Amino acid sequence: MKNCVLCGKLGEKHHIVYKSQGGLDIPLNYIYLCFEHHRGINGPHKNRYVDKEYKLNLQEELIRLLKKDYYDIEELKKILNINPYQAKIVQINLNKYKLGYKKIEVIKRIMGGKIYVKK
Ligand SMILES: [Zn+2]
Ligand SMILES: [Zn+2]
């Protein structure tokens, strides 16, 4: 069990990009929130601005982590902290080019097939 990143109380696992939105079961897509910060009125399930903020933060983190334009799967495993099974899932629907997997497509894949824009 992990603690809420906001208040330190006992946390529940929240998928930043929901599984219904194409979100993946990988550590970067999890955040731990207590019941209130998860399901309460200011939590991502009730407040779409908070929801989008978590998504934009994840997207920015991915942009920070992936500095090159192309990656091979071994590099992605290390950078994204994913196991071989999770790597297989990430690779689904991902084009493989001569130079490897394309940064922007990896980000889009993890974001559930879209790039989020700040408004
Ligand atoms: Zn949740
Ligand atoms: Zn909390």
C-alpha cells in the first residue's frame, strides 16, 4: 500500500489515463490518492480540471524522460520502469522504424492515443 501524494493518508491506486481511455497498467500511469483526493469533489473522477492537470503532468514527465527522437524497447523498459510484460503491451499499435520507436508515438500510446493540449 502507498500513501496519498497530496496528504499522506492511505492511498488508492488511480490510473491517470483511465483504462477506459486507453490507459496502460504501467507505473508512470499510476498515482496514489486517498479516498477524498481520489473520489471526492476535487478528485480527478469528479473534477475534470484536476483530471486534466494530472494528465498534462504525466505527458510533461514523458516529454522530460524521453529526450531522444527514437528508442529501442530495452531503453524504453529502463526509462519507463516497465517489465517485459508491460513492454509488450506498450508495443501494441506502435510503429517500429529503422531507428526504433518514435518518441511522440510512445507518448501518444501511453496517453491513450492522444496528445493533451493545455487550455
Ligand atoms: Zn481513479
Ligand atoms: Zn489525500
